[in-house]
Amino acid sequence: MPSAEELSRLVASAVAPVAADADRLARFPRAALTSLSRKGVLALTSSRRLGGGGHGLAEAARVVELVARACASTATVLRSHFASVAVLEAHGDQAVRAELAAGRHLSTLALFDAGPGSRLLAPGGVACAHDGVVDLHGGKAGVVAAGEADSYVWSSRPAGGRGAATLWFVPGHAPGLFVPALPGGGLGLRACAATTVRADPVQLPENTVLGGDGAGADVVLDLALPWFLGLGAAVAQGIAESAIERTAAHAAAGACAPGEPRAELARMRLRAAAVRVLTGDAFATYSWDPAHALPKLFHLWLASAEAVVAVTEQSLRLCAGAAFPGDAALERCFRDARAHCSLEPTVDTVVDLAARAGGEIAAGPAFGELPLAR
């Protein structure tokens, strides 16, 4: 893993210079990801035995947060990739794992059904098995890096009828996989290529199952969801820290609205610091007792979502006219924060998952009052 200083230089040289154009043009950050891959970032959490970094959730989160400070879209792609790698490292084919460890393979999650009533742990998509082949039917919403990733970790109903879900390794070039033309707009996270992907049908060998037929819900709860929640909090933290840094610069230059910018900045920093405390607690629990970490990760994600929305909103109020259009990056933080909370899993989805998984959300802020949460 690159040192913190090396990673900062890498982000400054490879991610930050193209971030504005990626957002303005809604252009997938392929060049930035290629540069990160060459320095071992995509292979950060892959098996050390196969040549990867062998690092865990906490290290991946530090990378994602730092990238999110420069480009939240690129960080969102890394978030989905690392969560997918967690599944593939445990249940994937050796050849795929070797490609991941070499940094030559970008993967992503396709777990949320398209349409109303999407359920992560009991998907509606169908898997029909015949003669050693499986036909996948259905659509997945909010798939990051859609049409850009080399593979998808895809969920469906079990082919054999037992259990709640099954996960599959779906190559990005699989026949029958349809990715609509991206609209080239949207509120925020405009460059992460998030859209609906459809299988109509996708034919796969039966041995591309991940974790066994009917075991998908357990794999999601044990691996995909903890990483997705933890890294989602890292994306939010990066956006919030970027907004705070830019607001502080405006305050130092005397460009903030009349009032007490130092007091408001202190409140913003306290919100971000509170999330960082929750992050440390949740990640420590996941490292030594992963079976009992999920409730803390639910709480962490919800707290980070509330914090990033509040911090970016306050940053615009403090900077008044300076953010429009004098600081496009600060305005982007505001948009990206709301888009981040609107992508699956949304606040409502996370609360529902916590209830289904038996998790208890600790007493805290009124998460349901988040903008765009409903």
C-alpha cells in the first residue's frame, strides 16, 4: 500500500486534475482509475499470496476517503469495487482473483433490483438452471461503473429454490447484459456511471455461483454489505472534509457571509469528527468480531449520511455567493452529498436492512429528516 504521503501525491497528480471535467462532462474517470491501478490501489485488498496488497476495510476506507476529497465519483467506483472484491476473494475463481491482485480487473456490485420494492436480501431476479448453464433474468438499479466494469457480483433468486438469494460472477462482456446509454446528467456523482443494468437473459456456467446456491443473503450480510456501508461512510467523510477545507479557505479570505464563520466551521468540524469516532469503533469491531459489527456499520453509514448533508449545506450558507459560481468544487460537494445519499442503499433502505438483520440503531439524530431520504 502506498504511504499516506505517496497516496496524497498520487491523488493530487492523477485524480484531482481531471475531477472537474469528469463531473462537468459526466465522463467515467478511466484515466484516474488506471493511474491508481498502476500504483496498486485496485489490488489493495486482494490476496497478498496472489500479489495483491492484502489490506482490510480500514485501509481501503482511508484510500476511498482521500480520493473522495478530490473526486467523489472516482471514490464511489472504488467503494463498489472493494466491496465486490471482498466477495470474490472469499468465493471467486482463482483466475479472477489473480487478475484482481494484478490490478487489471475492475469489479462492481449489482445487488439492488430495479423497480419499486427492491430487497437486497431477497432479490426478485430469476435464475433458471439447465444442462450446466444458468439463465439470469432481471434488472439491477444504481449499478456503479455500469458498462465500464470488467465484472458484476449479481444477485438473483436461488436456481434450486432453497434459500433467499444466490450470487453470481457476471463478466462485463456477457451476452444478454444490457447497459442503457447513460443520460450524461444528474444531480451529483455524475462520473460514476451509475445506472440500471438488465439481464435478458444472461447465460452463465453453473460454476460461476459465488458461495453456493441459496447462500447469497449470508454472503451479502457477511461481506458485501459491511464493506459497502463502511466505504460509503468513507465517501461521505471525504466529501464533508473537502467542503470544510474549502469553506475554511473562503473564511480566511473574508469571503464568507456576515456572522460568525469560525463558530459555524467549528460545528462542521465537530460533525465530521463525530463520524470519525464512529468509524474507528465500527472498523475495530469488524476487524476482531465481524459477526457483531453490522449494527455499528449501519449506525456509521446513517450518521455519515446525515453529517455530509448538513456539512455541505452549511458550507454553502457560509460561503453565500462565493460558491456559485466562484467555487464550482464547493458546489459539487453539495450535489455529490445528496447524490451519495440517493444511491442505493438509501437511508430508508439501510434502516429497513437494519431491522431485517436484527440490528439496533443506537439513539441518535433524526435520520429520517435527511433531504432526499424519502
